[in-house]
Amino acid sequence: MKNLHLAERQYMLILVLLPIITMAILLLTGLALGRIRNNPAFFTENYLQRYSTPGDLLEELEMALKRGDTTKFGELTGTKWSPRSTEPIPNLQFSIFWDKDEKYQDYLFMDMSNYRRYMIHIKKSGGRYIWVPENLYYYTDSNRWLRTFFPLLSIWWIILFLYFVTKKVYRSLVSYKPGSIGNHHQDIK
């Protein structure tokens, strides 16, 4: 019986720590990607001048997204990799400047045919502006993973807490034997 409780506690500890361990692995992966992602060919003097302002980058990015030009994406992101294929968005239009923090500037674009919104994140890197798509690197680099991780972690822990409390209550109800707590039944004569 004691081994059962020990195994259950170990299982519970694993479930409590699982999201933290998973997030640590994802963060380390995101940091590693950040170290190897830039392509030096896109940080020459020509590109530094070409994308010296956010407006220069956003104008070319809008055209590339409209055409679905994946070869241009590598240049705009300044990375070694670009998506293999993407669906063109011919009715895409710049909508509004959205937000700015210490690293990123966010701009909202909209597909005018169906009003789908696209948030574009750009930052200055290596002397020029680059587009950073929402991916593991973006969430790690911007620290915006905190906005997603902690609410999910809280929900996970609440669910675990409710599961183990329910399990404990169920076990106590199953092991309850009438009359074991006291003599509640009086003979009626």
C-alpha cells in the first residue's frame, strides 16, 4: 500500500513538472534557432540600406505576401530558411501600426476579401529591419511566450488539482463503511 502511494506521488510530481520541462526544452530550442537563423548574405551593405526603415520592409513584405513569393521571404526575414510554399493573398492591405516594445514593432494587415487579419512583427537586427513570423523563435526572442505559457500552466495545474482531489474524495467514499464512524442508526421500535 505504501508503494502505491509513493508511485502515485511520483506520477503526480511528473504531471506537475511536465509543462515546465516541456517549456524549458522549447525555450532552449528557440534560443538555439536564434543563434543560427541569420543568413549573412542578407546583411550586406545593399540590404542594410534597402531595409533601413520599417516602411521599406513593410512595403516589400506586403507585395511578397500578395504574390506568395517565398524566395523573397528569406530576404525579408534575413534567414537561411524560407517557407516552401504559401498561399498568395492578393487582397492584402496594410491596416494600422499596432504596438511597439523594446524589440518588436507590430503591424496589422488585413485581407480585404474575407477580413482575415495578419499581425506582422518586425525588429531591427544586424543594422536592418527584418520580418519575424510567429514561430518558436519569435515567442522566445520577444518573451511573449510568457503570455501564453502561464495561463496554460495555471489551467493545467487547476485540472490536476481537481483530478487528484476528486480521486481522493472518491477513494474515501468507496472505503467508507456505514457505522465505522459512529453508531448513527438507532433501532426504531
